[in-house]
Amino acid sequence: MAATTDDIDYSDIEAKYHVQYDDSFDNLLVVDGIPVIDKSKLEKLLAKICKEFSRKGISIKPDDIHMPWDDTTGKSQGFIFVEFKNVDDANLALAAMHNHPFDAKHQFKVNRFTDIERYEQLDETYVEPEVEEYTPREHLRAWLADPQGRDQYVTYRGEDVEIHWHGKPSQSELAMKPDWKDFLYVAWSPLGTCIATLHRQGVRLWGGSSWKPQQRFAHPLVKLIDFSPCEQYLVTWSNEPIVVPEGAPQGPQYLSPDDEGNNIAVWDIKSGDLLRTFPSHADDTAAKKQMQWPALKWSPDDKFVARVTPGQMISVHELPSMYLHGKKSLKIEGVVDFEWCPQGDKDREDAEKDAQAASSGSGASAKAVKKARENMLVYWTPEVANQPARVTLLGFPSRAILRQKNLFNVTECKLYWQNQGDFLCVKVDRHTKTKKSIFCNLEIFRVREKDYPVEVLELKDTVTDFSWEPKGERFAIVSSSDPNLGNPGPGITIKTDVSFYQLEHGNGKNDFKLLRTLSSRTSNAIRWSPRGRHVVLATVGSSSKSELEFWDLDFNMDDAGRREGQVSKDEWGSGIQLLGTADHYALTDVEWDPSGRYLATSASSWTHTLENGYAIWDFRGQEITKQIQDRFKQFIWRPRPRTLLTKEQQRQVRKNLREYSRAFDEDDAAEESNVSAELIALRKRLVDEWNAWRARSKAEFLGEGHKTGKGTDSRSSEKEEIEVWIDEVIDQVEEEVLE
């Protein structure tokens, strides 16, 4: 009888090829915070949502998204369902997109679909939580509470890093020798909160009393870093374009495939999240020049970051979203460079007043809000066809042009802001009509005055260095007319002149006037003390000259006049006094400490291998310490944050300075007396040991005398016996010895 298909057993084949369907909802996410729209904007919105997910390395399509609608209004309900291929992709999207800013008014809130059922059946019985034991974290600025008020500095030699305390000789000591390996170099954050090390894998931040790791940023082969002024963000750069290998970890703290080919990355320091990446400019003009760093420039309040596309535009991005401000760049034909205006103490005080006024909500407060000055930036454009070169001062975010200045016969411009944002100097290198010689103009903008007046100083020589006095109204320049300038040969030293200028007040004048010129110098670098007044003139990068000159610009002014910013009553410029000279062979770096009392000079092996090491000097040029070390690379003072004292509190400190100085003098005297007391105690201990030895020896001697019966008379014990050996020659005979 023939068998039918019903009699055949297919169970083994069915078991082998059985497909297990995943009927769970673990791969389904609910995304809230979606803009409410009508159906006409659906396609555009879904495309934008997919793009936001792709920026974090998560690939979804519009078909994977389901958007609920309100039948009564015909609009969406503000949330969507997103279906992923598997649970792993859903988990990655949950970690990457939760709290992700979609636009200025919307932020994604991501949850699992299964959480709806789980929380629906949630037991609402209150259970008192267990109190976890509090473990205090190290304060990242604990070093500021040092009882002696000492500063710190870091040195990098060979493969070793050392962090030192610096103070009086008795207070200078090693603070930490961390075990950091395989890094390129170290760098302090601008407020001194932490220190960064650059490794092949990325950047690591260290801080606290024990110097534990605080954060990491995975940018392979990173070469350069730059902190934002308020330490909220970090920029990293590598000459190698970003490559994300297959299977690399994904998430908000990692690079995604969308970042491939870029070189610059912007990170959030607190969270460690990657905010955005940028490519380096690849046009031929920029490639021929040395790369400008920092490539991204921060506004002083960390609200904006901008980069220039040479010859085309300036792009300003908002933080932390990194969206292009106003959705468009500043189109500026021919733009070469720009700089943000620094935020001074007055600007910070105005901003604090505005914040207090805004919180109070009174009518008077609304009027006060207008006092704060908005951010400003300055840029310059070269001469193009019949258009002159131009310097433009721009308010931001209003984008209002505050001041423009036309310039002619321009070869190059350099922009120098005073650190309080009071003045801007544009150093203009100009050429003659024949273009055979170069001379210099200083275009000085007085930013705090109405209509931003501009003063022009015409100079005959070429200016090689310019520097504003911190918190002051003076500046210094290094100029030269040496024919070897720009093309020095080996062993040739360029002769320079150093000039000081100051803003003159009174008698209807308000112009910058020459204080004094120091002629026939070899100095090529100016380093102002952070407190102003003192300045060091240095010869940097020369193998034949290595001079340091320490100058005081207010030598003959009393303390009251110096605090009020008055000019000396004596002859103009007579207060400029040379305090001392020094020499550091083949120095490469010169840096003041934050207090302005000490100067560090160093010779790095990155530049040459001649007598590498560092030296520390006081403000008068007296050598404190000098270390010659092979393979020495870096010396960096640890920066200090700005003071928390108000103007009135600082005024009270200056008023009571004698009382504070008396306390410091007492501490110094106590330290000296402690040293003297230790020395006296040492001497007394040595004398006591000597007397004890004499007494012990005397007792032993007297004891031996009693045993022999020679010590009965007390007077005999005081006598000293002397034995005399006498050699007497009885006869002397000479004999010959035959060999």
C-alpha cells in the first residue's frame, strides 16, 4: 500500500528550521519631547529626528517611527514610538539620546516601552530607603586652602612629572610625583582646577588632593588641546583624521561614524560627552600656512565658540547645543582673523547685578539689566581690488557693527586686547607704495568710551612684539630697524629697542604718550607681571644672548598713588627703574607665577639639548633656585582663579595691609626663632653629651684607682701622671754585607 504525505514524520525537519520570533517589546522605545506639528510637516520632522539619531551613531529610518495623532485637533501628541532591530540598538539609543537637546525648546526624554507596564503595576507601598554612608569627594580646589598661601608648579622631565609647592626656601617641597605613563605633554586648565595629560588614546584630566583621574576624552592620537575660559568645555585636535573602527564602543562619550574624517572635537568637561566635531580647513591657501591654534575661539563667558573660514565667514556656535547661532554664519568676504573681547572685572560685576535684578523682577531691575555689555569680537579684512583693508568691532549676539576703521597699504594685522577689555590695539604692518619697505602703525581703540574713539601711533621701525599691562593703561613694544631682521644668520643677534607708552590724562588730553625707550637691546620678548607694574625683558630662542632685565615702572611712586593709577609727579617716565639683570643660557620659556612675585625661566629639550633645566627668580632678578636637568621639557605655574573678594573687600585688605604684614613678620620671626631654638637645643645636647662622657670617664678612672690602692688620697687623684720614654744608644757598628 502506498504511503501518503500524512503518514510522513516532519518533526525533525521542523525542529531544525524552526524560526523563533521575538514577540517582546524590549526593542521599542518611547521618545517624548517631540514638537507638536500638523501632518503637513511630518516628513520634514521625521527626517530631522533620524538625522539627530545618526549623529550619535544610531541608524533609524522614518518607517521605524510611529507618531500618535490627536483626532480632535489633527496634530501630533508630542511623543513617538521608535522600533529598533534588536535590544542592543535600543539600549544604545536610550543611553545616547536621553536628555539630548533636539532644538532650543525641545529635549528628548527616552524610555523603554516595557517600562509603561512595569510602572503601571508598581507597588505604591512606601518603603523607607536605606541611608548610604556619605563618602566626601576631594575638593578640586583644595590646594587654594594652603595655610602658607603657596603656589604650585609642574615639571616634566624625561618620563617623570613632579608637582611642587613653591614658597620660602623652608616651605618649598615636592607635593606629588604621580605615576603617569606614555603621554605627550601636560597642561593646566585655565583656572588651575585640574591638569591634563595627552595620550595615544585621548586626554585624561587629573585633580584633587590625591590627583585621581577626573575625566577622559577618547580622541585617538590627540596632539593639541584648548580649554574654554570657564573650564566648561575642551577642544582637542589631531593631525590624523578621525577613524572609527568596526565594533568600536558607541555612546555620547565616543566618536561615531558621522565624525570620520574630522580633526577637531568639542567636549563637555563635566559629563565627558562629545558635543561636535569639525574638519580642519583643507584649502590650498590655509595648507601653505602654519595651522592657527586655537582653531576655535571662545567667548569669555563660555556661551559661544567661533571659528573662521579664511576669506569667507565666521561661524559662531551656541553652547552647549553647538547649533549655529541664528542658523547662519557671518558672511565676511576676505576675513583673515578675529578675536573675542575679554571680560573684565567691571563686566562681571555688571553681569552679577543684572542677574540679581532679573531675579527680583522690579521695574528698577529691568532698567539695570541694560547696563551689562554684550560680548564683542573684532575681525579684519585685507585690501581687495578697490576696497581698503578694514577693522570691524562687532557686538554679539546682536551682530551690530559698533565701529569700523579703514586701513590702506596693509601687509598684515595683529589684534591685541587688553585683559580687561578696556583697549584694543591693532598692529598694522604697512608697506610703502613701492612695497620695498615695511613700517608699523598702532591703531588703539578705547572701548569703554563713547563711539569707540581710535588713536593712531605711527612708528618708523618694525614692531616684533606688543604687550598690554594687565589691568593697566600702559603697553610695551619691541621694535627694530636691524637689516638682519627676518633673515638672521647663525650667531647673529638682532638689535632692538623697547618702548613703554602710557595713557595721559588731564589738561584736555587723553592720548597715549611715550614714557621711555630703552635702546640697543637684544630683548625680543616682553613679560608683564600678572599684577602689572613689573616687567621682564627677555632674549628668547638665541644661542648667543640670554639676558633678562627686571624693570619697575612705578619705582618712585607711593602706594596710595599706585593704587589710584596716578602718574608720577616727577618727570614723565622717571619712575621706570632697572631692578636687576640675570642670565639664563639658551632659555626657551619665560613665565610669571600668579602672584607676580616670582619668575620662572626654562630651557626645554624640545627646542635644543643645551643645558636644559629651569630657574626661579624673584621680581628683582635675584636667583632663588636653578636646576640643570637632562631631558627637561616643561615648567608650568599652576593658574589661580579670580578672587572672590568684592572691590570693597579688596579695598579693606589694602587699607589694613600693615596689620596683615605685621602678622606675616611675626610668622617669619617665629620661624627664625624656631630655627635658632633648634640650633641652641642641638648645641646644648652636644655639651651635655660631652659632660656626661667626661663624668663617666672620670668615674671609671677613679674606680680603677681604688682597686690598685692608689686612690686613697683625694689630692693624688687630681695629679696627672706622665710617662717619658728615653732611648739611649750604647754602641754603633758598621759592617759590609757581601753578596
